[in-house]
Amino acid sequence: MTSPHNRPLRFGLVVFTPATRAQWVDKVRRAESLGYDVVSVSDHLGMPAPLATLALVAEATERIRIGTLVLNTSFYQPTVLARDIATVDHYAGGRVEVGLGAGYDKAQFDRAGLPWVAAKERVDHLERTVLELRKVFTAPDTVPPPAQPKGPPILIAGRGPRVLRLAAEHADIVGFTGTAPVRDGDGLRLGGPQEISRRIAEVHGLLGERARDVELNVPIHRVLPSAASGAVTDVWQNELDLDASQLAELPSFLVGSPKECADQLLERRQRYGLSYFSVLEPEMDAFAKVIEELR
């Protein structure tokens, strides 16, 4: 078993802008050539269907793993979803990682014609989904079976205490959103250093012995050459008032040269046990220089 503080680093890219097949193929092949380990897609109405897109990404690439960050489980019946994920993993040769969430955006539910139920009910459905996926992935009569013997690794992402407890109990990867708790149904708000640190520490405590086996993930929202005034005002439309030293403390920000950013990632692995970083697509090229520095 590996200590969370020296686990190998992994780098994912969350892709959401391509509109055509050719654009998707070009983008994900470039991500593979730049050294990313995982390409992930989001699950929002108004964007391409995530599982169909993963099948395209698998066909267009050779080694890179493919995932969802994250599926809104409230959109899906668990047994059918498990079948579809197992099928994609089978055809992709065992490269799928499935990220799951409870759903946070009321506007998406309204657009889908789904009732906006209380957070407890959405998290209950997330838990049912996780358990059903595990069951289907390992069932001897699943057709086609997933290529990975225990099924695709499951990432559970969230910011609320109950989702993080669920992740600590069931997930192979715990995803921290980098955002702060808000009133249910409101949009995202970037969390400050102390808030993020506290949640990571709580999950470490919940994991116990599982901490050696569970990967911790966080998004990289921005890769900045310097902490210039006003540089972060376009991230989640936040109104953070952080100086350069505070900004550099945020796990979801990197500030400085590629070498300085690489050192920040190594320090965050040592401090928090974070080892899997998912970069938002606009930062793909900037972060590629950090990957090169680390490798």
C-alpha cells in the first residue's frame, strides 16, 4: 500500500468546449500527447451526452484514461446507468473512471423536467447509484462485462458533509470541488484556504486505514504566471479578496513559473495527500508545462 503523501501524481483534463467530432478528436489526442493521464467530460444539459462522448474519446486515443467529472446521478436510473458504463468500459479496453455527484444546479433539473428534491433525497439516490454500480460491475451475468475486473474506479465528488462521508466510505477516489457550501440550489462559490483544508482533514479522518488506498482529487481552476491584482475575478464569478500569498494557498490554483507550480503540487501532496489534479480545459497548455517540469 502507498502512503497518500507519496502516491504517484496523476493529471486529468476536463474538456467541455468542442462541438464537432473533429474538434473532440483533435483535443483529446493533443491531451494525450501532452502527457495527461485522464480526459474527463461533464454532465450538463446543453453539452454533449457524457457516455457517448467517452466512447468517441476512447476510439480516438490509445492510452489515456477516460472519465466523467461528474455524472449527475439524479438524471439516471442506477441499473441502466451501470449497464451503460460497463459497456463503455468493455469497448474502451478498461480505461473508464466514473465520477458521480448528487446534482447541485436547480436550473438543470428544471430544464430536464425533473423535480428539484431536497439535498437528502439527492444524496440518497447517489448512494443507491454507487451500490448498484458496484453490484452490476461484479455480477457474473453482466453483458458485456466491464474490462476492469472490479469495474471502473468510482470517484464521488462534493462539498457537503454527507456526500464526503459517502465518498470516504465507498469511493476509490474522493473529489473535492474546490468550492464552498452555499444555499442548496445556488451556484458555485470558490472556497478559501482554511475551508478547503478543513474538509480535506475531515475526509482523512473518515477514511482511516482506507487513506492508503483512496486517491484524493481536486480541480485546478487556474494556472497563473503571477498573482496580479484582479487575476481571479472570472473564476466562478467570485468576489474573493485574496493577496498573493493567500491565492497560492488555494489547492485549486497554481501561481508562478512551471517550476514553482510543480513545487506547489508536490507541497500539496505532502500537506493534504492530494495526488490527482483535474485541470479545466482553458488551462490545458499552461498546465502541460507543469507536467513536463514534474516528469
